[in-house]
Amino acid sequence: MVEATAIERHKAAIHRTDLSRPVKLAMELKVITKKTSFFDYGCGHGDDMKRLKHLGYKSRGWDPYYASRRKRVDADIVNLGYVLNVIENSEERRECLWQAWELSKQVLIVAAQVLVDAPNSKHQIPYGDGIVTSWNTFQKYYDQEELKTYIDNVLQVDAIPVALGIYFVFRDDTHKESFRAAWFRSGAIAPRIRIASKKFANCKQQLEPLMEFYTQRGRIPVKGELEPEIEEKLFLEFGSYNKAFKIILQATDEAEWDAIAYRRSLDIQVYLALTQFDKRPQLSKLPEDIRYDIKAFFGTYQDACQVADQKLFSVGQTSFIKTACDKSTIGKRTRGALYIHISALNELDPLLRIYEGCASRVFGRAEDTTLIKLYIGEPRISYLSYPEFDTDPHPALKASISIHLQTFKVTSNDYSTRSNPPILHRKEAFVSPKYPLYEQFAQLTQQEVELGLLSQTSNIGTRKGWEDILAQHNVEIKGHEVHTQQ
């Protein structure tokens, strides 16, 4: 039996050499910005707080042991990072979560250890609903769904998963739905200028905000959506957004703008399909810009939801998934799955995007995901990490996390210490032709095919097998080129 007084929570705080995972994600997802204030609740040694402050962010923090003299103050973004899992008293844990929520004006970030990260428990001592470590610290390892249920029940909210063990809790429902919709928004680049008319050339600077808006949303803005000064100048010069956009169409390819609009309509379908798993928001609860999107692309909310629900129903049919994978022009198709680089995910058929979304809506996406594996014969999604994907011509698999969509069982594998890990070939097959290194990848594959290096498919899938093939052919690979050994 372990006495509560023996547990020394402060020893669970670690010194970091970089920003913590939840804070880094919040910055990447533009939740933490230079315009928001940040407060680290239970900041430990204060590494996140100090790094953010050094980068020019408004950042403060408090810790009951290391920074107890500092005040607990409210902030736009409050981080409760890996605090809940070190509190052994369930009532105190609940109170801590509530106090952090009370301080957050916009978003509360909650992160805790999850079961896939749990160490071997052979030498751990059970205590309460967790364990006591050899350092006399307490650790509770949550199941991902358990953590969401806990946050939701305590705070009476709908927490949004962004990664394993990391949730964002939004104060405002419209802010939450904007974030959700942005999660499934595909990237787009404004069409290049082909023939610049004199009118376009003279007004290019004024027209650029309109081009940027259309690229982001796939439609012409409603009056009041652009900054007042920008809108006033456009209306004075052209009379309306529609007339201004006609000048843009004269200088660009209209079909490229149509493609952007079509892609945005698919983004809305994916977003709405996945809201069906939770309580789909009423139209009035949606952000204004999303309501305008729905009207522009579908006419009515009812029609948009009907299209989205048809797609969602198809996800449950293996034959539909197989057909979508077979027809996909992006990704590497194997006998049982389609592999896609994460950068090309939103270029897939919306049916496959919804399929992946069935996993990411619950678990977020695994940190350092490089490839996503969409299984065909069973409802399962895997997130694969290849840290040297861009630089290594045949990168090794470092880690994988797999999620079964019926049982929601999560399994993880660590390949980083294996002497003979799986490696990749034909990297161009995983990415879009627009990927910056696509041509370099494709040229290497062409060389390897011409030399017969890829013909023995049963041997080249591991590092040692591949090294044997290279030795047999007396070649080596430097960068992304094959060289004959002297």
C-alpha cells in the first residue's frame, strides 16, 4: 500500500528541449497566435511559457510547486498539459480541470497520457485508478475515448480531439465549428495570371484580396465579409464583387476557379458528414461564413446535409471504399489498402476523406504522421511515421498507430530500434504530382526500374533486403540518384 504523502507530483515535471506536443499543435493549427494571450496552468519548469515569450507571444504560467507565487490569471488560451494524469486524488483532479476551464476565455487545451504511451507495468505499483512510479509520482493512463468523456462530463462541453491524448475545448460553438470545418479544408493555390488586361494590371493590388478570398472559400464574398477599407475600394472601382471578379476571370483560367469552388463544396460535404456522429449543429449555430458557403454550393442546409449523409452511408459499404481506392489517381494501391501521403489527403475522393475522418474525429491524427493507410477489407486506419521521407531515398518506418473503426481499439508499434525496419520505395506514388519533390522521387524510381532493382518485390521491403539487392547489382544510392560502385 502506498501512502498519499509518498507521492511527489512535482517530480513528474520534465525539462523540455522544445515546445510540448499540445502547445506546438495549437500553434500549427493557429489556435495560439500573436494576437492571443496564453496561460500555462501547471507549467512545471515553465519551458513552454518561456519559449513562447521568447518567440514574441503573450505568455504567462503558474505551477503549485515551481511557480506558486505567480498569480493564476485568465487568458485567451489556457494549457492544461499533462497535469490531470499526475493527480492521484479524483476530486482534486476534477477541481483542477474546472479551474483551468474557468480561466480560459477562448480555448482550453487538455493533454494527458494515453494507454498507447504507457510503459511496461511489471514494476509499477497500482494506486487508485493509476500507478505509482519508481520516482514516487502518480500516473493515470487514459483511454482516448475515456479522456474525452471525462472532459465532456466535468465541463459539460464537446471536446475536440486533435491528437492522441490532446483535446481542444472551445468556449464558443461557432469558433468550435470553424475549427472543425478548417480541419477538413483542402489547400488550394490561386490560378496563375495568363493574360493581364490593362484594367487588371492597374488594379491588381486591389483585386488580390478578392482572389485570396475566393481561393480560401471557393466563392465570391458576401457584402461585409472583407475588410471595410478593401470592400469600399473595390466597390468604388468596380461597383460590386461580381464585376470585380469578371476582371480577374479575364486574366486567369475560369476552369481553375471552378475547380477550387468544387473542391470547397467537397470540403463542406466531408465536414457535414462527420458532424452526424455528434449532435449536428443547427444552421443558426454555424459560423456565418460556413452558412454562406452552404448557400453558395448547395442552396439549403437540408440539401447539403442530405448529400453529406449519402456519402457517410457509403463509407460503411466495403464495396464503395474499394471502388474509391481503385479509382484514386493519388496514393499507392496494394492488395489490401491505399497508402497516401498526409499532404495529399484532402485531394482524395470525399468518400475516402470521410473514411479517414471517422478515425481523426475521435483520435485526431498521430503526431509526425507521414503516410495514412486506408484499409479496404476491414474498417481500419493506420498513421505511419517516416521522419526522413523527404531526405532519405528509401526511408525507414519509425512508428505506426492503427485504429479499428468498429471497436475503436488503438494499437501502436515502435520500429525505431529495429535493426531491419520496413522501408519505402516509389515515393512519388504516395504524393500528389504537385508535391515539391515529386519529380526527384519519380526520376529515382525510373533509374531503379531500368536497373532491375525493384523486380524482386519480396526482398526489397526491408532495409537489409534492399541493401542485399544493391550489393548484388554493385550500385549505391546517393541522395536520390543511383551510382555504380567503382
